[in-house]
Amino acid sequence: MHKILIVEDEEAIRLGLADLLEIEGFSVDVALDGEEAMEKVKSFQPHLVILDLMLPKANGYDVTRFIRKSYPQTFILMLTAKNEEINKIQGLEIGADDYVTKPFSVFELMARVKSMLRRVNQDPVPSPAASPDVLEFADVHVDFRKYEASRGGKPMELSAKEFQILKYFAARKGEVVTREDLLQAIWGYSPDNMPTTRTVDNQIVKLRQKIETDTENPVHIKSVRGVGYKFDPQA
């Protein structure tokens, strides 16, 4: 049974989400503030955290950094307000996997939750034989078995989603990978349920900031205009 932690200080939203997710068959726990959230992550060890950004004691950014450092395989779905566009971007940059804007549709939230959890204990690359356990290029070293990464010999923090994207690219180096490919393989969306947000582009921008020397002129994750991306580890 998949475990979900809801971190939300607004009681109506917290209880409503808990009831909805329990009805859907998930194991659910809740936290009212950032400090409690970090303790619950350690004790409950959820597969997915639904995380409000504006929290008492420790905010959602602090919680996200803690999860990414200690539990990189845990998925994070942020809850943000309509006027918090910069917060969404910052949240994705430090490791959140996706976001839903308040007020949100219950159906949209459930679709995001289920698409993320479909990736739990699954290899996003359909051909395991072509997928490396270790990826090395330039001064970057990535160990997919240990979920560890470094650049120039120094530890580098990658989110679970970033590990998955790199692994997908590594198995298809030199090939053009479309945004639709990534949304289906990494996010678990179906062809008839593709998001309209810049989900993939935001993740690629964040990943480039970590592995490229010049993010304005990337050489490893190249854009293919109107199509998607191409990974070139030898550049």
C-alpha cells in the first residue's frame, strides 16, 4: 500500500485530502507544520508528500530540502496559491516534482498523485538492458543504484525526478526525446491526459543548472526546437 503524508496547516484542506486519499485506498498520515513534517517523514517514510509551501515553524522549502537530502526517492507534490508563481519555480528548483495550484480540482490532484505513484518501484526506462547503473560524463558522476551524484568530486543534490530523467536520457543518448516521451515515461501521464504546464521544461532547466557549465549554451542536454531534447554525454 502506498503511503502519503499530507503537510497542510489549513484544517479543512488537510482533513478533506486525508479522507479522499484513504477512500482511494492509500495509507495516510498528516502534519500541521514544517517541523512535524520532517519528523513524520523520518517515522512514516511516505512514498509521496503533499506539501503546502506556506507553513508554520519550518516552511515548505525547508521540508523539501530535508527530503531531497535524506529521502531522494520520495515524491513531492507542492500546493501553492494562484499568485505564487515565483514560489512554484523556486520549489521545483530545490527538488519538488510537481505542483497543484489552490483552489485545485480534486480530480486533477488525484491524477497527479496516481501518476507519481505509478513510478514507485518501477524503472522509468522500458529497456533495463540499455539502462546504465552508473553514468559518467565531463566531471559528473551519477550512481543510479545508490541515488548518489557528484560533480567535480563534490556531492550534488538531485531529486528523484532528476535521477529518473538522467537515467532515461542515458539509455537514449544521441536520440531525440520528446516532451511527450518524458511525460509518459517519467511522470506517468497517458497520451490523452497530458498536462498543459511547462512541467518538463522546468525540470530540464533545473537539471541543466546542476550539470551544465554554461546553462545559456548547454552541451549535454540540447534542445531540439519544436520537438524535445537530445542527451550528449561526449560533448
